[in-house]
Amino acid sequence: MLDWLKNINKEHPEFWKTYLSKFDKKSNRYVVLSTETTGLNPKKDVILSFGAVGVVNDNILIGDVFEVVIPQYKFLHDNDLSNDILLESSQPKLSEIQAIEMFINFIGNATLVGHRIHFDIEMINEVLEKYSCGRLKNEALDIEIMYKKLHDINDKNFSLDELSHLFKIAKTERISTTDDAYTIALLFLKLKSRLGLK
């Protein structure tokens, strides 16, 4: 209830202060995000990788990409889980604090977009709390909610594969979080257009 009190006298890291200073004006940039995690519990699970692409003026910016793997050795060791796939990945590998700092610098004040984005945000907020930061301030849009709104559906959920099929987006190998982010970006642009969002 009084979460803000425990942060009131904390000295925030420099990257977080820089991030907070970017919200004086609204951005026209969207960052489409996907995370891979060890599970669905933000309090117990950890992020294994980030993938994100920038979208500006209804264009996916191929050069505006963020991808990183976080080898979570301690978590995986403590839980008898394999780290082999992460180690074989060609994506850059960083420590959790390095990855979160780079990610925060990448997103700036952009609107975040994802599939079930509120889970991704909750996972990111858990990491930020560990490093004496606050919670993300970015606005967020969820493609599943956008689709449900478009068709006035309340009683069904849609996986990323189902949404891709419904919009006839070619199925890719989707072997990384960046592949997922690109698929989500394509869906977002279609939904944004159909919902008449600027």
C-alpha cells in the first residue's frame, strides 16, 4: 500500500534518473517487446532474454532493435534447470543489471507494445526494484486486448500463434524473443489501423 515510501529516500542509479527525465514530452515511438522468462510468477521467476523493435510512423525500424540474453546461472542452478540453449544463442549475453540498464536506455519514453504486455512489465518492474529503481512509467498497449476490443470479445484469450493465423501473418521459426517482437509489431500495425489509432 505504501510502496512509494520505501523508495522516497533511495538514491537511484544514474540510468534511472536519465530515464525519468525523458517523460517531459510524449514520444511518437513505440517499442514492441517480447521477453522469455523461466515461468509466470514475477516474484519467483526471472527474465532470460529481451527482444524489442522500434516502430515510428507505422514503420517497423529494422535498425532500431534491442536483443540480449541474460544467463541466469544462479536461478537455473538453484532450480536444476538447463542453461544450454541460452549459452548456444548468438545474441549478446549480459548480466541482469547491464541488460536492464541497456533496455531502459533503449525504450526511453516510448509506448510499450506486446502480447500480454502487463506480464512483461511486471517482470521488468521486479528487476528494477532489485536495483533501487522505481516502476516503468511508459504507457502500454496489448495486442490481445486490442483484438478483443476490435471484435467485442470478452470470454476468450488468443495466443500469439492464433492472432498471427487470424491476420494471415506467415508463421516464422520464432526462435528468439526478437522474432516474437517482430511478429507482434506486424500484428500491432494491423490492429492499430483497424482501430483507427493515431
